[in-house]
Amino acid sequence: MSALKDSLKNEYTKQILRVTGVRKASLQQRKTPHYRMPMLEEAGGWMRLDKYKGPEIPASEWEDLTYTTYSSDPTTYFAPITSATGEIELKGFWEYGKADLDGVWTSNAEKCPSIVKWVESIGARFGRVQLLRMSANTMRETRWGLHLDNNNQGNPENQGWVVRVWLELTDDPSSALVVRPTEFDRKGEVKIALPKYQQAVVDSEYLWHGGHHTSDHVRYAVI
């Protein structure tokens, strides 16, 4: 029964659930007056950047952190490096009446100085910074889980539109971020390859996205 239930979690049944209103999307794409980077918009909402060229980041900086997860996705864990309050939690900044900007370092930050230095080197305000730990999944599971991030709730319209930067820490040919401009448009789907130290910027409140990874080893990345 469990295998049958899992197999029913695919983008086709998901589309039926959307149409019938049984499973509504938690977020919708929206246009707002926020400033958006023209280069990113012209590129379709994502850009592959140069690879990280700094000092080698030791595995202890991601393996020794304190992780937590959402009940909706037991295969993916997050170690908050910043949060709205400095606590190890996954609550949105808006739950504290804040925009997803000016994140407060958590106790995890003390264990990953190289990653903290990388974040600070970006030279921009940042909100949520998290280590992602992801087990293997199938493309069916990835497409079932495509979603939009709630990055801009409570973000004043005179501020810039919040996007996400990705830094892959482990190396596997299968590691990718799957993105789509519309939820069920497979023709518009792009798989952003993410080998070790690949960096990318993604408008994750515009692009439906999900991580894909088929290797036996666990995947880690900074988002």
C-alpha cells in the first residue's frame, strides 16, 4: 500500500488535485513594484554563476551542524545558519513581522566559518541562510514537490525582490535543481546541473523548483 501511495505522488495526480481544489498551491507567482534585476529576468529567472574559488570548505562545516526539517518532506533537512531570531528554526521571517532580510546568525554559524565568510563576501543584505541536506530522490518525487518559495512576504515594495543564491558543497553528476516557469509545463523545464562548488542565483518565488539527486551519498548545499 505504501508503494502504491508513493507512486500516486506524481505531477499528473497533482494537477488533478490542483484543478479540483483538493490540494491548492500554497503560493502563486505575482507581479509587484519591487525592483528586480533586469539581467536575471532576461535570463528567465535563473543564472549559473562561476564556481566558488575560495579555500576548500571542510566537510565538518556542514556535517556537524544542527538540522531540522518540515513534516511535509522527511528526506530533506535544513541547518539554519541564520534565522529571524537567531534560533535553530525554520519559521518564516514574516511570522515575526519581518521581511526576509537581515538574518540573525544562529549557533550553527560558529561551526561553519568558511561558509559565513562566503555569505558575507556577497556584499548584500541576506535573510534566511541554510545548509540543505538531501537524500536521493526520483524525478517523479522531484516533480511532485515542485514549489515556490515565500521569499517576499512582508518585504516593503521599496526594497529589492528577494532571490536565492545556491552553493553546492558535494559533488555528484546527478545533482541538479529542476526549475519551471509554470508548474505543469514540462517543455519549459530546465535542469540546472550542480557539481561541487557550483553557484547559481534563482528567483525561487517566480520559478517552480525542486532538488534532484540520485546518488547513494547525501547531498549538501548552502541556500
